[in-house]
Amino acid sequence: MNKKTIATHIEKTTLIGQRVRKPDAADKSTGKTRYINDLVLPQMLYGKILHAGRPHAQIVSIDTTAAEQLPGVHGVLTGKDVAGLKFGFVRDNVALKETVRCEHDEVAAVAAETEEIASQALGLIKVEYKDLPGVFSPEDGRREDAPLIRGDFPGNKSLHFAFEHGDLTAAEAESDIIVDNVFKVHHVTHCCMGTSCAIADFDNNGKLTIYSQTQYPYNYKMDLAPALGMHPGDIRVIQPPVGGAFGSKLDVYPYEPIAALLAKKTGRPVKVLYTREEEFKSAPTRQPAVIHMRTGCKKDGTLTFRSADVLLDNGAYTSWGPTIPVVMMRTVSGHYRVPVIAYNAQAIYTNNPYAGSFRGYGNVQTTFATAQQIDMLAEQLDMDPIEFRLMNAQKPGERTPQQAFLRECALDKCLTTAADATDFVTRQKEYGLLRNSDSRYKKGIGIASSIHNAGGAKIHKSDGCGTMLKVDDYARATLITGASEIGQGIDTVISLIVAEELGIPVEHVTLMNNDSDLAPWDVGVHASRTTFIAGEGARRAAVKARQQILNAASTFAEISADELDLRDGFVVRDKEGSIVIKLEKLLRQMHFQPEPELVMVTDYYEPNSEPEGADHISNMSAAYSHAVHIAEITVDTWTGEIKVDKITSAQDVGRVISRAGLEGQTEGGIAIGLGYALTEDMQLEDGMLKNPCFRDYKVITAPEMPELDLHFIEDGCAEGPYGAKGAAELPTIVIAPAIANAFYNATGVRILSTPLSPEKVVRALILAQQADVSSSDSMATAAVS
Amino acid sequence: MMSLKTQINFKLNGQPVTVTVPVTMNTLTMLRDELDLTGTKYACGEGECGACTIRLDGKTINSCLMYAVDCDGREVVTIEGLKSGETLHPLQQAFVDHGAIQCGFCIPGMIMQADYLVENNPDLDRARIRRGLEGNICRCTGYTKVLDAITSVVESRE
């Protein structure tokens, strides 16, 4: 791409930072791509799950006789079939339940010839329940007289995390201003367009092949095995194309072992595919939380401390959601230079749906609080809002209290870039002065920033990735990696990197990454790690292959390997670009010479980071990055509708690898963040979801998408491939507080809970008006509840 | 329990077809399960997301909401019918070129709707395209590159 062949010379160009077509895009555009949802295996049965449809109950009796006798039904399973097969982060879940702890709990499952028969069979299962009093908020769940959801977790207490650094009492005493608020963030869900699906198939040696949407195939085997009473080594994971994941496929959910158990029972492949209603009710959520945060600073603007008490709604089971405090505390302690930290987070079991991981992973929730408090302090100090942020912004080489090493740090550049692009300071003043006008429509501008790991996250013993690369006799490269493609575009990134190093067209690189029996270890698509880690692994493997090829060319042409380069399918002299030999010809010569050699290399890349550890003091990522969003909004004070006119984003990406892919990830991340901020809301009443459909659960659609102005800061990174950093989560993280700050700028009213729905906006404005105060924290808190 | 079946004849992607379908089956299920045209996607089943969009006698419809038997005597075009020979349809090519495809699950419906908009709106601009796509949900792209792709096709026809 972009290389010119001039007679016998080829000039040097680079693919890094170019716009490269996604390898699977043409097939996806024509409907040819066979997603997991489309797959049908010979002899396949359809599995359907009976959900409890009540939040908390004992199953008194269950009668499956009629279902089993229905023609076309091949197997029925209930809780007694899976007794003892516990799985999950703290082994608190089973595939089929004997006690119901949330609405979607799986009570029975059927495998039948058709979906229709399976559904009919579910209707024939008779279950007698004894309903139990439930717990529907973490505040209620920790009360002494609260119903106990699980006997083995006293006080309904799930995971707990804490981190302290410095003398809080002294820091409070030396603070001139302290802001103190309670923020409340709500339930949202991923809404992958392809609903959850698994296809399980056993061979006659007892080995399970599971076709899965998972985004972490290796740990998935480990997590799935106990739910089946199997050894992880006896599970093969195939990953067909998926309709989105966004973190939702970073755990095992009951439908997956159910598919496998039905396959085992019937001796036939079994597919479980959710309806959209099931997806809304049964897929994981983003973790809701109540965050009591305090931040202090001196008169001169220096931050003194930050404390956060976080209460999380665990839901009925512990997936990855309740581990988000690990990421939350990194932002509490690292979002600007905060010398003293007191952080405490407790997750409480409730009878609500349970949270998994979701793009942004706790940082979406925390940044909603931190970025609003920074905004409040700037106003109370009466300082230039950008100057205040810049004076507290960390610099390259600094460490956070948790020992995150900010080797490269471009927060200041992100701040000035976004502020300059929007004329932020002037416009914030102008809009603030207009806030008490009689106009129905009020304009506001708001800024928010955050930090996120951008070089993996060593939450396991390893954060590494294995890579294998072969270059065949036709100069076609095949790269085998553990890194999964879930639509995010790692296929483009890796193909581009291999093509860059080997001097071949991107289209001549094939990626194999969808079979756990084939691909080596990887930790999975999470923590914005895949470009950084799998990309670096691909680069290292490609460099090895390149060196092998250049050495062979050197022998062939009697020119030093240092003076050779690979371009456009040829070996050339590096300086002049003059052609030495066609690459595929050289590869065949290497193969068919008296001492034959093939180009087959391997690499294992483990990033230079330290395990998170129980004390949470470690450099857990090989790089960190910052992003700043500025939101410009128009508030309709009559209807409460917030229209986002424009988002200006400045993000430290180290270096752009796949430009169109990075833009797409940023734009899509912003859309998910916008939904969180404004429109998406799982309406739960006593644990029951009232809006399990797109009609009533509003994701952002094309008309709501604002104008975007994206700025990528490319200051490089010592460890990432070509200087790149991970980038996919920050766009989702920063947007909600930018809008909340813009809303304050427009109206003088603070809203401390998500989403900023029209109803909540109107209520907040009316309350503020009634109290005849244009800006009051007590009013804001009232608006929250 | 099996519902009554009936035979229907219609034109599918330019070719006449005859199928026997249960009278309660929707068009989406017929396309996917009976005719193996899995490019048209199920994502909500109630006409809210647009992933199952097809052309019916030139109009676009949510195929999940229409009975299969109502295709009788009519002309259906699915995403598989857009390509001519080995050449991608200009919209398909534009979506590929502009990076408008990530997971791609919504894209067939998106392209079918775009095809209708481009064909039927001489004054199509970015604002009208936005409006015209409001029934198509995408969770990956933030729509920006989708709008870029469709706009480029509109501009190239002028």
C-alpha cells in the first residue's frame, strides 16, 4: 500500500499510522461472514433455558416429566444434575439453580430438535417456588436485619478492596477547600448486536469443543472446566466471528456450561442462543455503585488528598464486576497528582442482575466522580480551569501513590490541545454568564479527563501473549496469536505490523486466532491491552522472521544483511532501493537448498509490568495513558433534554498504528459513553427488569451522535509496538463527566448520578429553582435521589 | 403442534423461488433457516434495531415483523443480492473503504437501509442520512464512519 515501484527501485514507505482496510470487512459487508449465531452443525439440537422470573425464592419442587415426554425433546436438566459443579470468580455460581437469587436464574434446560419444541418443553416444566424477601440495593443489603442471600457470605458481603497512602487527617487539616459528594452510578448493559450464543460438541474421547463468543479463550477453559467437572485441557475453544463483546464475554455465564451439559447428556451438538429479551435480562451489566468521594486542595490550587468510599451492588453472583475497585482505585490515586489517598470499596450481594466487565471497567464510574470534583474545585478556587488542571497534572517520570510509573505522560498536552481546539476557557465563562437568562435553551461546555492502563494490566500471574509466524514459499505470512478478534480490529493491527516488517502487502497476511488448540497463550481482550501486547508480540515475531530472511538474502547476494531491506515483496538494497531478488523466489531458494530452511518463528512477549498484588502497590501496566474530552451541549430547560452538539477529544495514544481502526474505536467508545451518560438505563423494580427491549432501553442512534473532533497525541511509548499505547477504553470513560460538567456550566446545577435523563434534568432544575439557588450542592444531592 | 404450511412463490435476489413455509413463520426466519441466507440478522425480533432490514418491492422492511407468506408474489432483495458478480455494491465498497465495519453484525441491515435512502432521495445529505438510519442500531462504530461511507456514495453519484 502506498508504495511505488519505479523500474528496479522501490522507495521506503511505512504502513504505521496508515488507513488499512479491515481484512474481514468485505465479507461482513456482503453477509457472507458466518457468525456464531449463524452456525448450524450436523445433528445439532437447540437448547433453551427456563429462567426463574422472580428475584429470590426456594425451589420447592420441579417436575420435568411432561417436558421429557414431548416428542423431539432429547434431554432435560435441572439443578440436581449440576450439584457441586460450582464456578465463578469466588465459586458462588452453578449452571442450574436450586435456590433462585435473581430474576434470570437458570432453573432448567431443554435440548430439542427445534427451538420451537424446546420452547414448548419449557412451558411443560412445573416448578413450585417459595418466594423469599429480597435485597435490591447495596445500602439495604448491608443492614443488620437484611435478608441473607447466601449462607456462606455473612452480611451479604462480597469482595472488599482498600488502599491508603499518607496521613489523611493531616491532609484534611492543611486543605483550604474540600469538596464532598455522593455520586450514584447505575445499571447499564452491553447490548451486543449478536445475542449470547454457545455451541457445544463432545467427541467420543470425551473432549469438548465449544464454539464460543469468549474474548479470553485460555482463562475461559480454566473457568468453564469446574462448571462441567472437567479438566481445562479437555476443552477446545473455537471462536467464530461475534456480534460485539465490549467486555461482556470476559467470563463464563451459565448458558455456556448448560450448552455443554446438554451436549453431554444427548450425545449431540447443542446450541444455546439468547433472544433479545433474555440478553437484556441475563447478560452482565456495568457495575452500579454509590461513591462517596472527597477531594481537598490548598488556596494555591495544589491538591492535598482524595478519599473514596465505594459501595457496589454485587448482584446475585460474583463475576468480574465486583473486581472493578482495582481499576477505580488507580484513578482515585492517579487522576492528577494526589499525594494522600484513602480508598475503601465493598461489594454487597443483592438480588439484582450481576455485573461483569464492561469497556472502561470501573473507570467509567470513578471518573464520573473525580472529574466532577476537579471541576468543582477549579470553580471554588476561582482559578483558570485549565491552569488548575495543568498545575496538578502529572509529568513524565512521576509515580502515583500506587507506584504506577508514568514513564511517558501527555496529560498536559491532552489538556491544552482540547482546550485550544474549543477555546474552552473563554466559552466556559461566556456560557456561565448566560446561565440565568430567560432562554429556554442553555448552552454549556464541560471538560473531563482520566487515566487508564495502556500497556496491559497484570492482574494474572502473566499478562503475556504467544505468537507463531510462518512465511511460506509464496511469500504469504500466517500469524497465529492468542489475541481474539471481537470486532475491535486487532486483525488489522497485526496484519499491518507483519506487512510492515516483511515488506509484503497487508492482504498477504493471514491471521489465525480463533482456535485454542492452535493458538498459544494470551490473557484475552481486556484492559485496552491487545494492540499493545499482541501487537508487540506480532512485531517481535515478524522482526525475527525478517532477520532470518535478510540473513539468507545476504548469503545469496553477498551483501551485508544490514544493507538490505524488504519492500513490496522484494529484497532491496536499503539505501538505493534497488531490487536484489523477489522475496518469494528467495523463500523458495531457502526451502530447496541443500540445507533447507523454512521461515517459522515463535515469540512470547511478557510486558514489563508487575503483578497487581494484594497491597495494590505495583507498576501493574507497562504504560499509562490519559484522555481529555470537552463536551458542548444544549439543554432544553423545558423538556430536560440534553443535546450533545460536539465532543472534542484529545487522547495520548503513543503512536497511531491502524488509523481508521483507532478512529473507529474512539468514535464507538464515545457512543457507548454517551448512552451511559444520557439515555441507557436498566429499570429495575425489586430486581425485575422492566425494559428488556430496545424500544425502552435507548442506546445512541445515528441522529443523537454529535460532531466529533478527535486529536491523537503521539508522543510515543518506550515499550509499545512502534510507540503505540492501548486506547480502546478511555473514549468511553471520560464522556459522562464532561457532559455533567457542561450541564453545570449551562445551568449552575450539579447532577451527581447517571444517567442525565430528561426526567432527572427537569427535576433538578425545578428543585434548584424552588430553592432559589442557582448553585448548591445540597440541591444537587436532592436531585440525585 | 406444527403449524399449517403453505407454498409461496416470489422473486429473491432476482431469481424466482418457491418455498413451503409454516404460516406463522416470519420472513427473517424463512430467509435464514429455510433459504440459508444468513446475512440478514436477528438482533431484537421486534423491529427496533434494523439488523434484519431487507428490500421488499423496493421499500425497506424489518423482516422480523413480516410473515413469510406475505412475500408471495413480491420481490425481495437481501444483502446477498446487492453484489453484482464479483464486484461489491458501491455502498459495500464504501463501508469497507471508510472503516465503517467493526463487528459488522448490524452492517447488512445498515447497508440495505442506506441503499434505499440513496436510491430514493435525490437531496440526500448527511443530516438526512442520520435521520434515515435512526432505525438501525450499531454498538461498535458510533455511526460516524457509516455516515462517511454513505455520504461518499451520494457525492460520487453527483
